[in-house]
Amino acid sequence: MRIDKLLWYLRLARSRSAAQAMAQEGHIRVNGRRVDRAHQQIACGDVLTLPSPQGAKVLELLALPVRRGPAPEAQSHYRVLDGTAAHPIAATAIGTIEEGFLQS
């Protein structure tokens, strides 16, 4: 599957043309290798590194989607590997616990 189509199916890009632009800018990495073309092939098990306003987002592709479905369906096709929590409040609480500010 093409990376631009994958980004659009997984709802990581608002449109297919936006996904193509993301791929051609060269900020995406697949298995550590820089992607500079929208037709780069992707397979199950590949690790994607995507730019994000909060920092890099690292995803492992669990299955190839067959359509652009609702967000919960799209999220079931990948796993987040960068260790960030899904909810920002939970991420703050985890960060303070790890730093030793909260003691039981």
C-alpha cells in the first residue's frame, strides 16, 4: 500500500493530497529510512515516524486498512510506540509520577 493512501486511511492526514505533500516533504521515516515520495510502499510491521506539533509520533503498523473508516477503526490498525499517553491529563500525571513529585 502507498504511504499517502495509508496516511489518509489512518486519518493522519485530512485529505489524500495533504498526505502526498506530507510524504514528499521528507519528514516521515519508515523503519528509520527517510521517505521522499508519496508512492513509497508500506507493509504490516513497519514502524512510521511522523512529525507532530507535540514532537515526533512513532507508530507500528499492525494491519493494512481497506478503507477510510471512522477514527476508532483507523486507530485499531496501528500501535503508538513513543510512550505518550492518549489523554493529555494522564500524560501529565505519569510525568510527575516518574519524576518523583507524587509520593504514596
